Amino acid sequence: MSLDVSPKLLAQAESGAVREEDFVDTIRTSLPYAYGLVSDLATRLHGGIAEFADNQTPPASEQERGQLLRALASDAIRGSLERHFGIALAFQNCHRVAAFRPQARGGATHTRFTSQRAQILNQSAELRDC
């Protein structure tokens, strides 16, 4: 299961209206590693002048890796995190996540980061089964 959904949030969904801030709070409490990593990337991006901020440190556990994969594989979760933090996320492998400014999506640096070439160059034997 990706998220620990409260009865209140489930009731919202059943009635048709889910408040994004409630959904983001559920992400924060259900996937704390993934939420914290994205929060850190957003803070670093917004606090500097670099074109993007990325993570190259593998998660300490398979549980953390699973959280990250679940967060980035879900369009709803990923989109909510992007809107909440005002970023565009890019993902290359088990843990290499980058935060870009939304207007950078499709630009030269973002395109280079998300290219097939970058994906191939970012591979290693230890990441094969991540």
C-alpha cells in the first residue's frame, strides 16, 4: 500500500472532493523519506541559483527506496508534490531525483537530464536490481 489514508480523507474522496493539502499531508505522513527528500531538494533549489538540485545518495534502506519509488511512480502523488513545493521533478534511477523550476521543464538542462543518453550514463551494476 502506498498511502495510509485516514477515514476523513477517504470520506472526502468518496464524496468527490479531495483537498490537495490533505492529500499532501497524507503523503508526508505515509512516505516520510520521499517527502523529506523532495522537500530538501525544493529548499536547495529555491535557495540557490543552480538550474536544478539533485540527490545522488542511495536510500539507507529498502523501505526508504520503496517510498521514493511509490511517490515518483504515482502521477497523483508526484503531481501533488510538484505543486506543493513549486518544482518539476525528474527521476533517473532508484534514487537520483532532481528538482527543477517548473519553467525549466523542456529547457536544455532539463532535457539533457531526462535524455536517454543521461539515463544510460547514469547506470551502474549496483543499481541493476534497485
